[in-house]
Amino acid sequence: MKQITIFAMVLSLTILSGCMSASQHRDAVQDDTGQKLTVGVVQKEIKVGMSGAGVLGVLGSPNIVSTDDQRREVWVYDKIATDYVYS
């Protein structure tokens, strides 16, 4: 009987030690290493006549690359972020 109680306690501690709150889980898996793409960043960093390599260095790769009516290359940065946290 004593062994069953000890086993149950060890099992309970093992299971509970792996638990964390939803906010702790979000912080653990959230990727904040990259720079956030905001209007302020674009207005501050991107200038008229800037090279494509310069834009890539600031904003990263575009989501969509297309050509307009005048055969100019158009880069679209369509960033959508959604956070879901479950507990």
C-alpha cells in the first residue's frame, strides 16, 4: 500500500511539473526575434530610389512579387498576425 501511495505521488509530481499557464506558453513559443513590420518602420527606413537589396535588408522577403502595367516590379508585404492562447 505504501508503494502505491509513493508511486501516485511521484506520478502526480511528474505530471504537474510539466504544466504552465497559457501566458507562459505563449511567451515560450512566440517568435520576437524579427523586427515587426509597422508603418513607422517603413516610413523611417525605406526611401525613394533605395535598391532592392536595401529594402530586403530592412523588410525581408515580400509575400507577393508582381509586375504593374508599366512593367515595374511590385513587392507586396502582407503581414497578418494572430495570437491564440488556450489554457
